[in-house]
Amino acid sequence: MKKLVTGILLFFTIHAFAQGLLPSWNEGPSKQAVLNFIETTTTEGSPQFVPLTERIAVFDNDGTLWSEQPIYVQIAFTFDRIKALAPKHPEWKTRQPFKAVLEDDLQGVLATGQKGLFELIAATHAGVDTETFRGIVEHWLKSARHPKTGRPYTEMVYQPMLELLTYLETRGYKTYIVSGGGVEFMRPWTEMVYGIPPERVIGSSIKTKFEIVDGQPRLVGQPELQFIDDGANKPVGIQERIGRRPVMAVGNSDGDREMLLWTTAGQGPRFGMLIHHTDDVREVAYDRDSLIGRLNDALDLAPSKGWIVVDMKREWKEIFPPQK
């Protein structure tokens, strides 16, 4: 009898809350599934109750929390840094992949593959201390604009996801970013934009070395890759940095597949969700064949794994926050 009463109370609580929560989400199965999971895992007496210490939710960043089209934001930053540093490197005019960047030849850059992209990252991210790099990122974000909308990149975040992050925090969840993006690129702004502090950001990284520079201790980035936080490495990064298996994981691409598999394979209540980019008017529609944010294998796995697939066009009232 007690379980029945608890179930009835949870039912009415969920539906009452649904009227005012996640206002940028249309009423439907995805919104209801999200609210149901959060309410049942945070309500004492619920069979699905999750203790406060275990309420861990992990989110991919690019394409999940903010726009990743037409290119990843960090790549846009890297290209701008190459152009800013080019006067000190005349050899870049004839050397790939730098030549392609200076000529705005995106296909030429992509043709150089991961090796070429890392060469660009090393040239723009290494050789400076972490505090200086933070300042460079912050300065760039103040003036950089998205090529399609003209809005600052920090306004190209998804309003429905901001609402979800906020609601999770109010219900005792700790939210983490687990992204293939560079950890030192994200940390300067994630707290301001998402409310996620730098210590809860897991990402790719280059090696960092302690040095004494002009008599002062510094942590200086090195032109050597340390960790790529993508695909099968995402669960590894989660274990190394958090030490707990999350109960909720949200992504948008095949690069998030293993993170969702790892999360939802655990015991007890688990929740996996994919953001499906279906709106070619308010954003960009892409999935299986996209070079950026490819969603193919994970989309096929979703039904059998019980992952929620959010149709952006159909299920989100708003995509981006109101312009300031």
C-alpha cells in the first residue's frame, strides 16, 4: 500500500512540476521522460531514489550544449589565432596546414587529417602558461561571432539544455562536461555560460609542464598530446576524474556512444539521451553523413538501449536564448 501511495504522489508531483519546468521544451515523451527520471531519482521513498553522492550527470559540449556547425568553436578559435600569429611566422604562407588556414580553405585543412589539426593546436595552444591562455580565450570570445547568426559564440548555447542543467542542479545533481574539446579552452567560460565550474570539465589536453618563468612558477602547455577525450576515452576520463559511474549521460554524436553505453549499463536507474539535430531552419539538420557531429551508430543503438532521442525541430520551442 505504501508503494502505491508513493507512486500516486510521484505521478501528480511530476505532472504538476511539468507545467512550469523546462519551458523551452514542448510537452511530449522526451520532456516527460526527463522530468520523470529526475523526480523519481531525487524523491525520498521512491524505488528509484538515488543518494545525493551518486547523482552524477555528464554532458557532451559541442552539439549537445552549444552549436558545433559549421565548424567546432575551438577550431574557429584556432584559425583566428593562426591568422593573428602569422606575421611572426612567414613560413606558414607556404606550409600546410597553415597555408590552408590563411587562405580560408577549410577543405584543405580537413584534408591534412588529425595530424594537421594537432599541428594547428600545438602552434596556438602550447608555449604559453595556463593563465595567459585563459586570457587569450576570454578576449577572443568577447569579439568572435558565429558566421551564420552573427551572435557571440557564448549565445549559441541551447536554451532547453540550459534549463535542464539548472533543474538538475536544483535537484542535487552534479553536472559535468565530458567533451572532445580542449579542457583549457572550455574552462575559462563554462561556469559563466552553463554554471559548471572548471573542476567539473573533462576534455582533451596537451601535456603541461611546471616551469619557472621570470622568477614566477607557471604551468606551460607543451606541443605534445596528452589525452583525446572522445569515443572510448570518454568513460576512461570519467573514471579518472570523477571516480563514479554517472546515472545520466547526454550527447549528440557517435563520439558519445561509449559514454552512454558506460552510463546506462550500470545498476539502478540510468538515463541516456541523444540530441538529434533535425531543424534546418532554426539551426542545422545533420546526422549520419556529417563530418562534424556524425550520429549514425549511436542513433541505431538508441532503441535497444532505451536512450531518449530528442528531435530538436519537434520537441524544442526555442533553440537559442533570446538575443541580448
